[in-house]
Amino acid sequence: MNFIQTNIDQKDKKQIYRMTKGDSLKIQDVAKGTSLPVDLFAVYEEEKTRNKQGGGTETYTETVLCFTSNGKKYGTISQTFIKSFLEIVDVMESDPFAIIITGGKTKNGREYVNCELDCDED
């Protein structure tokens, strides 16, 4: 596991486990327009294995974002969401912040999820 960006204590094994293992709520299932204050977050790469067409397996790397908000853990592999989230982190640096869940449909009719900074949240 390789951390790309995080605000967790990487020496705290329980915190690492909480952020990278176990169940999380899918960010795709959160209603659009919901504001979530971000407590802890971790963007990390994880090696996964999948079955190849025609037999055998292959290993690949997946980028994952998990964050906590009001005691709940949320997660996503959406690259669009992760990119926007990290842009917010870069702007806010170590200041507290909240995000608003956004999203829509692509030109091909596929649903996507995104986020933006909640500028009304203190």
C-alpha cells in the first residue's frame, strides 16, 4: 500500500487499518447536494488481482480515497472525485473544510460523482 496524500498519523496502525480496510459507505450513494465536513482522509494505491479473460489472473493498482465525516467512513475509486478532492485539500492545506457532493451524467448517459468545496461551511 502506498499513501499518495493523507492527514492520518501513518504510525498509528489502527488509524491506517480503519482508513484502508473494512467497509465504507460508497460516495456514489450519497445524495447530490449533501455537505460533508472532512475529518480524516487517505488517498492511497492498493494492489488488486482480477481474473483475466481466457484464464489466469493479473495484478493491477487501484487508487482509493477514504475519508471520515461525523464518525462515518466514505470511500470511492472515482478518479474524477479523487482529483477534485485533492484540489480542495491543496487549497485548504491544514484548514478544516467540508465538501458538497455533486455529479451528473456524461454525454454517454453514465452517472458520475464529483465534489466541490463547501464555501458556506465554517
